[in-house]
Amino acid sequence: MKRKTAGAARKLRSLISLAVLVLMTLFFLSFAGEKEGGGGLPWLQAVPSALRWWAGALLLAASALLAGRAYCSVLCPLGTFQELLWSARKPPASYRKPSRVRYWTLGGVLAAAAAGFMFPAAFFDPYAAFGRGVTHLVRPLAIAGNNAAATFLEGRGVYGVLHRIAGTQLLPWMLWGSAFFFALLALWSFFKGRPFCDALCPVGTFLGLFSLSPVIGIRFDKERCAGCGCCESVCPEGCLSATEQRVDSDRCVLCLRCTEACPVEGLRVGRISPEEGYVRRGALRYAFGALAAFVSAWGAQRPDRTIPASAASWEERLPVSPPGSRTHGNFSEKCVVCTACVAACPAGIIRPSLSAWGLQGIFQPELDFSKGYCQFECAACSAACPTGAILPLRLEEKQKISIGKARFLPRNCIVRKYGQACGACSEHCPTQAVRMVPFRRNLTIPEVDTSLCLGCGACEYACPETPKAITVSGISVHGRIRELVQEGADAPVVAPLEEFPF
């Protein structure tokens, strides 16, 4: 490949990868929880596509057969992030032997996923890791900067340019965990290029299994190569050996830096023969790749065996999963903790949980009604999820889905404890599942009709008493509320978007 052409191709590839990085960042910075989510881009990420569609893993394998790890080159935001840090320093690179740890990582992720444990996949998935970093590190800073700028402008009489955005409460353990991960990754990348892609990423390893002899790949022209090492010194993956005139095609991400750097046009893009690539035990690697694709496809199609159940007691409450997740089993098996739903929720009630879902769902989100409630006129989380853990719902569908059940504890109620009128829970129930019935003298007390309860948490959030007189527990299989005949004063009261005055 001519050097000028190689330079243009490398710049085009860089522009595309940067565009993907920016768009993915904006997706997780979605302050208002737009109903259209982030467009189609998140659905193109590797693990979400494999979980959402049974053929996703097979398509990824086919793309690797055609163009090696081109996905890693342009569509992976975490890979671009690492390469940017390395490019800022531009240290001279050298060939690094491939790590065997990556195969153990991929095998462990697949074995855990087959057993129903998604935490390893969620931890190592580059898309999910990038999403957590933006949501818990970049987004709070962006909100603070936006609000500071809005205050500054308003103080000088400029209104309507910027609007204040309600910030979400930070979870210390999630904040510090994300900060530690990205600080370590940034330091590692600054000196070593794309080390996570090369040594740990299960997606890159999976694609590498099918990249032994891609149709499009980097290869040496042995007649032209002068052995100067210019190509080797600019490879962020350390997968190119100028001495041996060899490119480890299973690790190459087609960044095209080597073709641009070569002064004698000794590298070109073309089909790599098995003799040129790094193909030791090639047949076994293809077999392992086929097994990985099968496990991914089988996992996406595995039947949901969630058993309908309710909390065993008042103290033992089940977590509440977002509307559209259908069942706790579906949510746990497809959630990769990318926190897209967390960023999309305008009420800020979808929050990662450390222990609510047990060992199989560490960091998996749940609805927390201590700071808000699920808005009746909102279905943003279902539009944001790219994995199928939360399926898209039309607003009219979402308004009939029951994700939990309210429980009333009379001994905590203000009406019974102090003989004072209240009714806050009933006033803010969007479906009249909580209604006031005669109690004593002229007082009324709440009564819950579970057949009308959405589990939205408006009643729990509205209750002014501590401990709460009415709480919402999740249900393992979501259902539908019965139809409510709306006649005059019996029509449901839609919960307002503003905060309650309690």
C-alpha cells in the first residue's frame, strides 16, 4: 500500500473510531432520558448484540473471518480510549508475546454465563466498562459543569441558554470502583498501548479466534521490507515483529499505523496465509471459537424459567426490576451493568445494587424509591437498554405493566399512630391502587388493591412517616394490572413529575 494512501486510510479509520467514541459518550450522558435512547449505535456493540439476538455471536465471528478485529478498530469505545492515551505519549513500541491469560478470561466468562452468572461478562465487557466510567465519573462532572455555567449566566441576566439538570446521588462504592479501574487502565495504556484489548478483553479474544487468515489483514511484502523496524515501533498492540516479518493477525486491530509508518511500502493490506499469521494450534482455536459462538447463541435463546414468587416476609423484600425486564431471570441473564438505564432514568431511581440480586447479579440495577418513583409518563429505560434485559415498551404498554406490589403496614401509618388525616399515598397513586376507606370518626385509612398496583413506588416515596407505612416489593414475573373503569372522580390521578412536598 502506498504511504499516502495508507495515511489517508489510517486517518479515516481514526475519524470513525473517534466519532463512535463521542457518540457512545453522549449516549451515556443522556441527561433527560430521551425516549429514543441513543439511536442504533449501542446495539452494534459485541456483547449486547450477542445477548439480544441469537445470531449476534455468529455475525461477529463472520466479521472476524472477513476483516479480523475490525470491530475493535472502529466500534469499541474502550479500545479507542486506550489508543488515545497511548498516542498522547507516543512511546516506541516493540513486539510483545501474546498472553495466554486472555483465553482463560474468555473461557471463564463463557462458563460463568452458561451457569447464569453475568458478573464476569459485565466486568470484562468493554462496552459495559466504558458505560460505567462515563455514567459514574464523567456524567457527574458534566452535570456539575452545566449547572455552574447556568448559574453564572443567570447571575448576569442570561436565561434560557442552559438549564439546570438534577444530579443523581453518587454511590461511593461504584464511584471509587470505576475510578480505580479507569485510573489503572489509563496508566497501563499510557505506557503499553491497548493492553486490555491484548491481554484481557473477551470480545477481542473471541474475534481473534477467527482472525487467523482474514480476507482483509496486514501482511509483509518480503521483497520490499528493509527490516528497519519503523512499523513495529508504532504498533499499539505489540503484535508486529519486523525481525520475523510477521503480524499476529489474531491480535491486530487494523489501526493501519504500521502501513503509514513504513518508508518503503513494505506492508500491505490483503489476505493473510496461515503460514504468515500466528496460527499455532489453529484447528483447536477455531473449535474453541465455534464453541464460544454456540454458547453465546444458546445463552441468548435459553428459555426463561423464572418462578413466580413474592417476598417471603415483610422484611425480606424482592428487588424491583425496571418495566420491560419481564422477569428477574431475564433481567439477570442479560444485564451487563452498562448503566445505560441508570443514565436514562429522569427520576434517578434506577441505581446499581451491590447485593440485592445475589452473587449472580453484582452491580445489577434495581429501582430505589427512597429518592423518587417510576414516572407514569416515562419509558426511557426500556428504550436505552441494548441487551434485551429491558425490552422496549410503548408508553401505553408500560402504564399497564406491574413490576411490584405495594404493602400497607397500618401500625406505621400516621392515621392510626397519631389520629391525623394524611392520604399522601392515595393522592399520588396513578391507578388508584391505593384508596382511602373509612377508619375512625371522620378519618380514612389507605387500602391497597394489588390488582391495580403498578409497583411504581409513588406511594412509598410520598409516605411522610419513618419507617414507611407503605412499601413496594418486587415481583419475579411482571404482570398486567386489570382494566380500570374511569368514571368521573374515579379516574386515575397521574403522578406529577415534580417532587412531592413532603
